[in-house]
Amino acid sequence: MHYFHTGLTRRQTLAFATASLALPAWAQNFPTAGKPVRIIIPAPPGGPADILARAIGNYLGPQLDNVPVIVESKPGGASVPAALATAHAPADGHTIMLGLNTTHTQVPHMFSKPPYDPFKDFTPITQVYRNGSVLVAHPSLPVNDLKELVAYSKAQANPVPGGSPGVGTNGHFYIEMLNQAGAKLSHIGYKGSADAMRDLLGGFTKLQFDAPVTSLPHIQAGRLKALAVTGRTRIKQLPNVPTAHEQGFPALDITGWMGFFGPAGLPAGTVERLNQALVAVIRRPEIRAQFEPMGLDLTGTTQAEFAAIVRSDYEVWGKIIKQTGIKLDQ
């Protein structure tokens, strides 16, 4: 019998083999039977993240040997509490986060000392969707497009109030970017999309950049009107609503997304299993039938593709944040 020379003594080889067998179970096998997978969302119940997370969670359990899947809401704080809860969780695959692009590409730029590193403290798993936001307005606002909004707001004694899910969110940035383009709007930050939408429907605010998943029903029912969409392409459910770019506001080309992250140090096998399971769920006909009519462009990427998206958008938003001057620790 012939042996390959490893450079190790027999005793060292046996010690190495014993140490390998002693690796934590989660490093070798995921998921752990009976242990729930926890999906953390940086938003309150009732908003787009909650709706999407619960829908995905319904199908994720069967993809992962029927382990329970629970959705845990950690709203507020510019998504920092949710991000830190994920970053500090055990790297065993049983805690993942449905993160917004806000969490990883915007928030770190808005602190002089960021509370976390979006690359070193997390493991990207897969993007879920990417799409534009819709600028919706209360019917009492006498404008129908962006140029009319700019002209109207400049003529008012007081700025036109616009809501967003919170300070440092996409909606907040879009409002400030319109101000830089000549509008006179005031930003009101809420503790999530659902709270902001409630006040918009009540007429307490006059406009809001919102996700199609929550704004489309109100547009279709006539409770709100759509003025524009962000990004380079129109939303197919709103074919008559031009993009901001088409209306002469190219600064609003960038779009938002949601995607799954785990803590840093997730074993490669666990990441692969989670990626395969999540992508399978995202591509289910039931999920597409539920969310694509709401204007979501479902993706489901490889880990490498998602990591590249995060890095690219981090650089783009860094430039935008520097221009707007928005900070969270002033």
C-alpha cells in the first residue's frame, strides 16, 4: 500500500483528522433540525419588506428540510438595529436578514464612525428584486408631473411636505435630490413605509416616493396619483407614467433593491444551500404571480452577482450622499 507524503507525522495526521470531526455541526450540516431560521427585517409590519419576507418564509421552510421560518421586525434607527442584530448573530445560517439597499449602500456613508462595515460584517446571499420607486401624490396636490411639482412648490410660501419611511432611506434621498433640482419640499421621516403611507392618504403629507408593491393599489383606486418613477425604465403596471429621466431629472436614475444577507463567516456550504433555497422560492410561480403584478422585478442572483451589486451601489450612493450632505450623527 502506498501513501501520499503530506509533510505530517502520523500523530499530526490523526490529530488533524480528529479536529476536523470536532468542527461545529453547523459548519458541516445546515440546517439544524428543528431550529428555526429567523428572517430579520429593518422595517415594521405591514410594509413592503414585511410582506415580501413573510411570503418567502412560507415557502422557504420546505426548501430547508421543513425547519420553521419566522420573521422578526426590527424597525427604526435607519436600519442599524436590524443590521447589528444580523451581524452579531451566530454564523450558522439560522439568522438572515432581508436587507434594503439602504442598509448596506447608504447608511455606512452617513456616519462619521459607521456602526458596522457593510462588507466585513456580512455575507451576501442573493438579491431578491430591484426596481424603481413611484412618486405618488395626494389628489389635492395640483400637479401631474415633476416639472409642475417644481414650479408649484417654488411658488408656495411654505415647502410642500413629503414623507418617507425614515431618515436616510431612498425616499428621503429622492426628495433631497428634487430639492437640488429646484423643488421646495420638506422631508418628514416616519418609522416605516406603512406609517408614511397612512399620513399621505390622509392628506397630512402631499407626496412620497414609495415601492410599487404598496402604492399600486392606491393608484389604481384613485386615492393617489403617480407623477414619476425612478430608474431608466417605466414600470409595466404603470405604462403611462414616465420616468424621472424622461422628464429631465436624470439624477433619479438609481433604483432600490432588497436582498438577503447573513453574518460574516457563513460557511461556504451554508451560503450555497441558502442561496439555492432562496432563489428557488423567488422563482416559484406563486411568488411571481403575487409580486410581479405589484411592480417588483424579481431577480434571484448568485452570491457573486449580489456581492458585485452591493459594491457598485455602495460607490454610487456614496457620491450622492456627499452631494446631499445627509448625515445621521450630526
